[in-house]
Amino acid sequence: MKNGKNKTLYDPLFSLIYAALSVIAALIIAGLVMKIMGYRPLNSYRYLLQGSFGSINSLCETAVKTTPLILTAVAFSTAFKSGMINLGATGQLYMGAICTTLIATNFDQLPRGIHITISLLAGIAAGALFGYLVGLLKSVFGASELITTIMLNYVAAYLVSFLVTGPMKDTKGSNSNPQSCQILESAKLPLFVPGSRLNIGFLIALLVIVLYFLFFWHTSLGYGIRVIGLNENTGKYAGISKNLNQGIAMAISGGLAGLAGAIEILGVQTRLTQAFAGDLGFEGIAAALLGSNSPIGILFSSLLFGAMSSGAGTMEMLAKVPNAFISVIQGLIILFIIGRNLPAGKIKEVLIKKHVIKEEEAIGIIE
Amino acid sequence: MELLNSVIMTVLRMATPILLAGLGLVVSERAGILNIGTEGVMLTGALFGAIGSWAGKSIWIGVLCAVVGSVAVNLIIAFFSITLKADQTVVGTAINILAGGLTVTVNRSVFGIGTDNADIPLFQKIEIPVIKNIPIIGAIFSNQTILVYIALISVPIVSAVLYKTNVGLKIRSVGENPRACDTLGISVDRVRYSTMFFSGIMSGLAGIYISLSQMSSFTEGMVAGRGFIAVAAVVFGNYTPRGVFIAALVFGMADSLKYRMQASSYHVPYQFWLMVPYIITIFALCLYRKNSNKPACSAKPYIR
Amino acid sequence: MEFLQMNHISKQFGNVTANKDVTLSIKKGEIHALLGENGAGKSTLMNILYGMYRQTEGEIYLDGKKLNLSSPQKAISNGIGMVHQHFMLIPAQSVIENVVLGLKDNKTVLDLKSAAAKLKKLAETFHMEINPWEKVSNLSIGEQQRVEILKALFRGARLLILDEPTAVLTPQEAEALFDVLRKLKIEGCTIIFISHKLKEIMAVCDACTVLRKGETIKTIWVKDIVDTRELAELMVGKTVELTIKKEKTEVGKPVLILQNVSYQNKKKVQVLKDISFQVHEGEILGVCGVDGNGQSELIHCITGIKQASKGIIMINGTDTTREKSRKIMSRGVAHIPEDRQKYGIVQEMSIKENMILMSYLHKPLSRFGFLQSKNIENYTKRICDEFEIKAQNTDEKIMNLSGGNQQKVVVGRELSRNPKLLIAVHPDRGLDIGAAKYIQREIINTKKKGGGVLLVSSELDELMDLTDRIMVIYHGQIIETVSTEKTSLKELGELMMGIKNNVEEKNA
């Protein structure tokens, strides 16, 4: 990616075409894998499509699934811009979910607007602190965030498990499926379309993308963070502090992931359960990578993965392909995207080289 | 004495997958590849090992399948990192996502949901006569499965190869200054691919150890972050085989602690004990490294 | 046909032509210079000879045999060795490990002891001292270069290519190198000496081939050259004004004062010891010394990137010893850093984004934390016009510009702030003559406008041309400050090596 002067690779239209090709290629390979395992690819894809866009309800569900992806993707990209790789969206999401639930299940006297706002803020704050912790560990101890974030994911997940089976447990609920109490009505996010789960979280997510764009390309703080992320030394010479800016970026990043958790609880789940986020954190990362950390890119790739996630339920029900297979498609898409570095020109050069040598060997002149 | 023996045995059991994967990673790290896709590689090894053992009705066929599967995935990571010169963290993350989904799908397809998997041939414990009666040493050398012994013996072997052989010098040099090696006629790519081949084998063994030695079948997500802990062990062990050994033991102690404590009558909820290994890893990463052996060109693709 | 014959060599990288129909003939036992500016194609040609690249067209003959140099291994086995400009050594390993790396006859288990004995014997033949077991990171630059040469000789090199070997050496170390080369010549080695330093070529080489823009221009015998201007013209293709008109200006009050400044680094090494000096308005003070004697740390302390452990730094009358770099830069200080790729620019950002690096927090470039695009655009355009920066538009990524234009962005960015104190560190390193002279003129302009300039450079000619006074720094101390008019290259060279008044300074 540092091959410098190759202008064509940075042409946005070319990127878009390449992204589309990658998706198609991934679907083909995944289809082949499905076939080998005895599933019917075209059939499965049909159900996938149906489940994502086939009805008003499906569309709403796609939007619902897209919301946390947009947020965790922007979270990853924000940290990435500062030079930090935040693989901890899952953990930060859980911390946000925990704090949101705490606020949302109490304080029943509050008017709705206020209750929702402070619940969301609690989630953001929790995620932000958890994210900032990672930045702190790196700046003070040099601990690589690649590992600390993953470790904290497990810590947060176990914390959720503990709370939901212990202090926050809903005593009226079943024992085999532990959960927290339901959040109060005054904390639930307003729904749009009756009969679906679409809530204002989706709008919040769209707003976040706009803010991401404005922040990094139109504010001085965002500019400073980008400089530090691209060239730490030059940033230092310009007086931009790496530790401070990476800390801010990680806090924002964690906060956004926490917001994702908060919206999931307030708008969709309405109560805290174990492992409810599944692979959301990593799907968001995948969306960010696919979208090249750009605002438009993140929007489209989150929509793509959200659609797949929403359709996967239908696919599992009707075509019997496990839900988790979506991860295979996502992983393949990313691999195809980064495979664009396959230098077509270089391969030609190698072939010519071999050909040339073969020729001369035949004539018997060389060493 | 019984308690001490039992503790040592448990620690070794828990440390083995980290040690196996970690030794492989030391070699490929020294050559300049940062492989966080190890989690996915180990997961592949765990599943393929279970399938191979079950289908072939022999643990050794399982081992073969585990190694083949892991090496294949590791070489894919190698291809993207070395030949395509892609960002190694992105490759690793993509492989983890992919392997996560693929193993779940294949597992359900082959074994179905909630099967008992009672019939998979497992690793057998090996007892070494005579030695087993010696206090302490006896505990180490008796009653473990073969992969534990392989892991232990690999420490001095990998160490010797890395520091005393021609191949080892090339590996260490390629990670420090690939351009210098290129000017001396060493094929940087070939050395790196070879180290990835080796670490694929080791990660595969670590994977099948988790599924068929620590456990008796494949469960989804069973690697539970240990691929990352192996990567952390390399850092904690300052990129040397002996260091990785110590790091693996520390992790083994943390992991075995959780079983001890759960079984005791402490009223601390079990989830907190489950957290211990991960928290210990974070602490380990925070230890200050004065003379780091980290290769100068770690995770940087070599472009001529 | 001569000992080394490279005929009609062409090399294309995509649609860039690095070498075009180059022919090079070198006799056995010759020390042959390859002269040319940056980008002339000298390094590419030699990398082809060393097997790192493959020529698009042309043939190579060594001692009459046609060679197919498909890899460095092939080159090495044919007796060709190369010492690169940036050393190809592994600092974390010992000398002998570096020398032995990749040898074909290495056994599976390394036998370092006998290799070390062989190495010592080889070194003695050429009167070089070497400790095979020393870690390379502990060696001086000159010693590391010797390791590189021995590495090549150990592999039986009869043809040795040296790429800009004196770039990092003092005049005395360079002389020591030339002695080694002369001894090698006596032992039958043929040497190719890549350089753009005209005086050195005159000093040690027998013949010289000039390259310009990828083509051979001429090959001449050094003894036939009258003066260096002839070579310079061949190199550049037009008459080159080699001297800069130095003007005397009025010297005013001090803009920069250092009093007893010391700096101890993290490893508890006293890198700077008791430094005191002043830079005045209308004056250019040069800092001269071999890289690694404390210049970087000195600049870092002045600009606020590091903090001095003792002493006082005053800029324009204010005590800035404890201030951070952002504050200091706002006091009318401009800084052209030593390595633009590493410290000066952000490659992936646009020209615009690089231009605002030092002033993006202030009006009119930003207001209430928001960047003002129109103002930024105008600001950038103005500086590009003023400093003749050639680019298609301001949104172009700075990595697409030439080295000279990149440095002009840095210089333009800094100088357009009308600094009272300019700190320039190796400002024309790696630039071709045209760009270098431009930047030198801008530095003089700053002095003419009444600013003070602190110029750190290892190019003695540049220091002699531009400065009013020169400070020589050695082992973290100012060993002597001389008036430029009254000093000589010889005196500077000695001072750089710690020799003051013909007496070598012990480690003070």
C-alpha cells in the first residue's frame, strides 16, 4: 500500500469497481465452498437476498442490523486514523451495554427524552473509558493494543456474564437463559415502523458518519490526529502529541462502540443478556476495512454486511446454511480487497524474466 | 507433595498449546512476520484434527489433518503478507473472521449441532516408567499426552536451530534487515515462507491439542483467544524460545488457577477466575523491555 | 574489450527510463568514478551490475566472459562486491555473523571461530583492524564501512563497487578510506566509485564517467581535468554557478542564546555538555561536525522536542528552556528538519495539508477548531507561487512531487512565517544542484531580512559558502568557533575529529 506513485490505485471510481468485483468474487468462492459442503448456493443466496430486502420488514431489519455495524466501523476507523488498531469494539460495546442497562432499568420518574439521553450518554462514557484504557496502556507501558483489546474483549464478556447471572439478574426470568431486568418504557428508543424493530438508532448512526467526515477533514483536532497517524515523527516536530491524540482517538472510538451497545439495548434487545453481541465488533471492523475507512465506504459496506446479517436468519431457516457462514463471505471479501495489491505488472515481469533466461540457456551462452 | 505434582502437571497441560504455537511464532516473528491470524489457524487445526481423527479412526490421522489444515491457512496468510505485501494485521483479522465462520459451518455440517462426539480417538496419556517415581521430575514426565513432551523438547531444539545454525542466522537476519540479506543473495521470501510453514505446523499441533487432548471434541470458539495469547507470549518472552517457555508457564499457571479456585469454596463468582489468564496477559505486556530483541523490520513487507 | 564491459545497458521501470544505452568500460586495477546528480542513473546501473536488478537491454562482460547477473548470488560468485550507501549490516548482530551471512559454503551448524580467524587474517592484509565478535551497533560509521568492505573481500571480490562512500565520513576518515582503496588497487582490485563530490573524484580516481538523466555523457581521465567546474557542467548540462555571493549584513542583537546547556539522554549518556553560543540578527552561524556528535539533540533542545537537563535557552529575549515545541514555534522560529521524509512532511497527505502543518491552529487557517478551506487554499497557492513549487494542483499528494519540490514545500512553509530565527538542518541533503542552490539562496535571504540562521550541515563547502561563523561540535561540546573567512577546510576537518591546535582532545 506504500507503493507510492501508482495513481490509478487511488482513483475512487476504480476502488468502487474493485470493491464490487471483490464482493462478487467472494460470493463465488463462498458458493463453491457451500457446494462442496452439500448446500445449494444459488438457492441460499436467494433466501439471503429475500431476508435482506424482500419486504418492508426485511428492509427495516437490515437497517437495524446495519446500525451497530456503522458505529463499530466508525469506531475502528477513528482509532485507525490515529495509528491505533482497535480490535476491542466488542468489549467496549459490552461495557456500554452494561452501563446503559444500569441507567435504563432504574430512575423510573424521568421523562422519556431525558431518560434516553442519559442512558445513551452512560453507554458512550463507559465505552470511552474502556477505550481510553487501551490507549493509556500503550502510552505508559508500550503494551500493544492488538493484544490488549482482544484480552479486554474477553474480560468484558465475562463481566456481562457475571452481572447477568448475579447482581443484575432478573429474578422472575428463567434460569437457563439468564438475563437482566427489562429496561423501563421511558428508556426505550422510539420505533418508526410498526411491526419492525427499526428505531432512531439508525438515524443516530447515519449522523455519526457525517460527524466522522466533518471531524477528520474539517477540524483542527481531526487533522492533528490524522497527521500523528500517518507520520508520528513529523507530527512531533509540529508539536502534535502522539499520546494525547491517540488517547482522544481511542476514547472516541470506545465511545462509539459503547454507543452501539447502548442502542442495541435500548432499541433492540431491551435487556442485557450474555454474549448478545456475537461477532458484532469484528463485523464492524470488517466493514471498516472493506470501506477503506472512508465515510462513504463505511456506509456502503455496513449496509452490505447488515443486509447479509439480516438475511442470514432467513438463509439459515430456509436453506439450512448456518448463520456463521456470513463470516466466511466477509473474510473472503476482505482478502480480495487487500489482494488488489497483486501487481499485475510484476507478474508479467517475472514471466518475461523466466522466458528470457530459458531462451539464452538454450543457446548455451550463459553462466 | 501430591499437591505440588498435581499443580505442575496441570500447569504444563495448560501451558502446552501456548508453548507449541508460541515456538512456531518466535521463528516466524524473527523472520519479520507478525501473525495475529494465529487464532484462526489454531481453530482450523482444532477442527480438522477432530474431523480427521474421527473419520480416519486414528488420532494420528487427526494430527495429519490438523497440520495440513493449519499449514494451508498459514500459507494463505503468508501469501498475502509476503507476496502481496498486504497489511499483516488486516490479513490476520480477515483470516480470524473467515476461520471463525468456516469452522462453525463445517463443524455443524460434519458433526451436527449438539452431538456427543463420543467416538473420536483422542490422545492417550503416556507414562514413562522409572522416571515417573522421581519426585517433581516424575510429575513432569509422567502421565501427559505426547504433545506435551513434544512441546518441551522443542524448546532446546528451536533454540539451537535459531542461534547455532546457518538457517537460524538467515531467519534472524531476514527480520532485522531484509535488504541486507537480499544483497547477499538470500531469498527473503523463501526464508519467510519456510518459517510460516513451520509455525503452521506448530499452530496445528496446538489446535489439535486443545480439541483432542485438553478436551475430547471440537466446540465452537474453543481456542478462546489463546492464539492471541501465544502472540503475546512471544513479546513477553522477548522473542526467544526460552522466553516463550517461561511465558507459556506463566499463562499455564494463570489458566490452572481458575480450575483450582473454582473447585475451592471461595465465593468469588467463576467468571472472575475465567478472566485471570487474560488479565495476566495484559500485565505481562506491560512489563518494560529494556533490550528488546524485537526484529527491526517486524511486520514490514519487504519491497525490493 | 576492457576488464569490465557494460554495453548498451538500458533499464526501464514501467514507463520510467533509468538507464538509456549506457556503455561503461573499466580497465583492470582502475579506480573509476561514476559521476552524476541524483536520479542520473548511477545507482541503478550499479545495482544491475550487482544483480539486484535485471537490465532491459544490453550485455555485461567481466574479463571477457559474458555474465547473466540474475541475482546478487551470481554477481558475488563472479567476484563482484558492493558497498551500498546505506550500509547493509545488521546492527543487532556481531561482525562475524554479518560477514558470514548467506555464504554458500556455510555448514549447517555455523563455525564462527574459524571464520573469525580467516577474517582477521584478511583484515591484516589490508592494514585494517577489526574485532570479529563486536556487535555492529557498537562500531563507528567508519568502522562499519570497513566491515562492509571486508564482507565483500571475504567473498572474493575482484571488482568492488562503492556507492557514495564518503557521504557520512569526515575528511580525515575519507582520507583513511582512500588509503584502503589505494592498497586494494595494489592488490589487483578494480574499484568503481560512485559520487557526486567533484573534489574527491579528483583526489583518488584514475578515470571518471559522467552520467546525466540515465545516459553516458563522457568518460575522461582525471589527470586531463583542469578544474571541477568542467565536471560540474558535464554533470548538470549547463554552466553552473558554483559560488554563492556572500553578502555582509549588519549583525544585530542576539535572537538565540544558549548558556551552559547540557542534555542527558535516557541511557544516562551526557550527549551535550555545557554548550554556550549566540546567534544574532543578520547572521548565519554554521554547526559543523560528523553526524552523531550531538547536533540532533542540540536542535531538539532548542526547538522544544527534547528538554535540556541543565542550562538556559533564550529566544528573542524569552526563556524557552522548558517550553514545548508548539510554543517555541509560535515565537517566530522556523525549523527545516534534517530528514524531510521522516520529520518534515506527511507523504500521504496533499500539498495543502502539508503546507498548514505549522499554522493550522491559528487564524485565518482555522476558526473555533474548524479548518477554513478557502483560506487554506489561498495560503497554499501563494506559497507555491512564491517558492516556485511545481505541482498540478494543491490537492495532489506530496509524495508525487520530486525531492526538490518536497523540500521547497517545507522551506516555503517555514520561511513564509517570516521567522526571526531559522534553524536549518542538512537542508539540501539529497537534492540536485538546482534545488540545493535555490534553498541556499533562500537561507541567505532570511539573513538579509534581519533574521538569524543556525545552519547544521556536514557539507563543508556549503558551510564555507553560506556562513559568517562556524561552530564545530565534537563529543557533545563546542570544541571551537571560527570565523568563516579565516578558516580552512583542513582546520575544520581537524576540529571535527577533535584535533585542536594539532593536539587531540581527550574525551572531555
